[in-house]
Amino acid sequence: LVMAADKGLAGAYSSNALKKAMTLVEDKSNTQIVTVGRKARDFFKNRSFDIISQRVGISERPKATHAQKIARTLISAFESGEIKEVYMVYTRFVSAITCVPEVVKLLPFTAEAGEGHAQAPYIYEPNAEEVLGALLPQYLFTTIYAALLQSAASELSSRMNAMSNATDNAGELIGKLDLYYNKVRQAGITNEINEIVGGAEALK
């Protein structure tokens, strides 16, 4: 599951996420892709990957229903044996100027015991299988939805920074061009004055 932007002008946001995703690919023929964002879809489509599901037009404003549909797609493929492992690549929002692409293993789910604590003998009703069968899809959904929101915040932040930098660069360029224009204009005026003075001297 790879999350990137639908549109450009967001700096290195999409390219960083896609580079991170490619580090997971050992054998393209044994890899299936679920994409979020037009950039991710086009990237893997152009490289002839097997895209089993794609979501476009949602990267900036993801909804819970989007995460639910993605989760159902992944669970269905996993339970059918079509896929053995599921990894998610998204961009974690750290601050307005820092966003970090990360990888999370979604399936198979493994619970890690806390360090230094013995596991308590829990009693499940009606049974552990039914309880976990209900909870794990919810866990997957909330994890994906949180990642969609993190990625959306990262995308918008990256776009804001890219546009701010572009505005600053444009301002600097305008300043340089104004200075160049004034120099050329001054040189033109000086040449005209010299021609007038030269003509007047010639008439004497």
C-alpha cells in the first residue's frame, strides 16, 4: 500500500515515498500494489507493476470510508491467500518543515509483549477467534486512516513549503531583472546623450 500525491508542486513529497516503496521490492513479479494518489498509480503503472487497487482524488482530503475500502481490499486478498504480507508506505508528518516517509507492516499482525511484563491470562467471550476477527479489521482500518491523514498533512505542508520557496525565488529573480533593466536603461540613456552631444559638437 503506497500513498503519494494526486498533484505535483509538492516538492519531494511523492518521490521520497515512492523511493521508500521501491526499497521493499525484491521481485516485481511477486509484488502487488495498492496505490493512493495519481503519482503513485502512474509511477507503478509505468513500471508494469501489478496494481490490484487504486484510489485517486483523495490524497488531500481522505475520509474514513476510503480507509475502510482499502482495508477490505487488503483483508480480502490476504485471507484468500493471494498475498502473504502487506506493507504500507506513507509519510509521517513531524512538523511544517519535516515529513518522513515510513514503512509499516500491516499483515500478518503480530502482537509484541511489553518489556518486563508477563502476559496476563485473558478470558475472551465468546472466544478469542471471534474477538480478534472483529478487532483486527478495525485495527487495520484505523491504522490506514491515520496514515492517510498523516500523508495528507505532509502533502499540504510540502506543497506550502514548495510554493513559499517558489515565491521567494521569484522575488529574488524579479529583483535581479529589475536591476538589470535599470542598468540597460541607464546605458541606453547615456548612449543617447552621447549621440546628442556628439551631433551638437559636429555642427559647430
